[in-house]
Amino acid sequence: MPITENKLWRRHTPAGSLIRWVGWLLAVALLVQCWDILNENTIWDFVYDAPAQAADLIGRMFPPRWSVLPSLWSPLWDTINMATLGTLLGVLLGTPVAFLAARNTTPSAAFIRPLALTVIVSSRSINALIWALLLVTVLGPGVLAGIVAIGLRSIGFVGKLLYEAIEEVDNKQVEAIEATGATGPQRLIYAIVPQIMPAFAGIVVYRWDINIRESAVLGLVGAGGIGLQLNASVSRLAWPEVTVIFAAILVTVFISEWVSAQVRQRII
């Protein structure tokens, strides 16, 4: 009977272990480098004094100046409209881009799909605040710049989630429609669109909820809304007014979150 050699079990091969150790060393080296950069560009005296400064600032914010609350309804309404119209613009522009980016609906996987993916990545790479900063320069200060900024930012979000939903549709339904002799548009309308409608509705509502938060700060760069009032109060060091504005924004976000959750629960 031949004698079999007992092999020692190892979780990783020697090459795999070496790669893991090299990875850990690189991670530690990156962490040390980041700490050196942080340490070089930080004034630690300010950091040590931060708790006292924060306590002093919070003390100035109380008691809140509730008398300014009536003057906040108009900019708060502008913020909600900015988020709503910006979401609508993002959906109108992002939906066609999603169909062009999905593998099973794009007219050209070699040219049009990469172009659509570039649009999605470009939109998602630039924050709404940066879009607003650029558009205020082009369109001037006001709500219009905020609406367009929210819309351009929403294209990437809507396009990415929607094209992923399109690629995950049940192909059996598509094949069944094709078997009846349906054309390309008919296949799209009767086989793909009905399957993605719940996901589409959820994406729109979720993006609107996010845009409520983002539109609240676009006024800091002149794009209108409640952020414009916040910037004015901070510039005047009117901290009791800032407390009321924060409270108004918080309540608005809570309401939008509740509305978004209720709508998604009934749709999905």
C-alpha cells in the first residue's frame, strides 16, 4: 500500500500571502502619508480650542429668534420648488440616457453606450453645489440656476439606477413579445417599460428626497431658496436666526423623508 504524504493546509498560497502583506504595507504607507499631509496643513491650536469655540457659538444661537419664521416661508417654498422642478428636469434628461446606456436597449454598444455612460459619470462626478456655482455665473443668481444645477446633478443618479434596472428585466417577457412579431418600439413599450415602472417611480421619489436636502444649501452660492437666507444670516452673524433656519430645514427634510417613504411603500 503506497504511503501518502500528509499536506499541510494553508489558508493562502505563499504568493497570495505575499500579495496580502504587500497590500497591507502599501495601505499603511498611504495612511502615514495622509497623516503627514493632514499634520502639515492643520493648525492644531485651533483644533484644541474648537470645543470652547463651539460652545460659544451654540450659546449665541439660543434663544432662537422665532420672529423671523414668517419671512422664511417664501424661500422655503422656493427650495421645495427648486428640488421638484430640478428632479423633473433630471428625469426628463436622464431617462433617455438610461435607455441609451443599457446593453439591451442601446442602439449602438460600440459608440452610443459609451457616450451615454460618459454623460452619467460626468453628472455624478460634479456636486450640485459646483453646478450651481458655475450656473450662477452663466445664468445669474436666482432659482433658475438652482433648478438647472439640481437637474444636471440628477441626470447621473437617475440614469445609472434606471439603466441597471433596464438591464435586469426578465428576458422571457421580451422574447414573448418578439415572438408576436413586435417591432423595436413595441418591444420597448410592452415588454421593458412595464417591468421597470416600479423601479422608475422609486428612483424618482428617492431622488426628489435627496434634492430637497441639496437645494437647501444651493443658496450659499446665490442659487436662491432657503440657503440664500441662511447665507445672509451667517454673514450678519445673526446666530439666533440661523437656529430658526436650521429648524425649518430640518422639519422640511423630515417631511420629505416621510413623504418619500410613504410613496415608495405604496409603489414598490
